[in-house]
Amino acid sequence: MVTAYLLFVVAALLLILLVALIWRFWKNFAQVSPEEEELERSIASLNDSQANRVSDQQIARQMDAETGWQIMVRRGQRDSRRPRRPRQ
């Protein structure tokens, strides 16, 4: 009977040790520095810009709200000048 309890305690300790080791490994693996986070954000932003086919020159410089608004207005004016094809 004592052997069964002793075996249970040893198995429980081994299980707890295994969980603790996995927890420490995952904590070290998942920990990200602020510099790495900023780098990942900038790469994601560049990927989004490339996916939307923005020119490299626009990607390289940060755009303020006023510049973005002017670009939207110009594109809207350009589209309105173009003659529309009649529907068939």
C-alpha cells in the first residue's frame, strides 16, 4: 500500500516537473522585447502597403493625415474626369 502511494507521489512530482519545464521554455520563447515588437509592426505595415500596391517612395516616408487626404481628393477628381462607359 505504501508503495502505491510512493509511486503516485513520484509520478505526480515528475508530472509537475515536466509542466514547470514546459512553462519556463514557453515563457522564454514567447517573451518579445519592445524593439522586436516595433520591428514586427513596421514589417507588417510594409507588407500591408505592398499588398495594396503603394509605391516604394510612399512606403519609405511616413504620411500625415493632410497628405493622405490630398491624395484621396486627387484620385477622386481623376476618376470623375474619366468618361464612363455606357452599360450594355
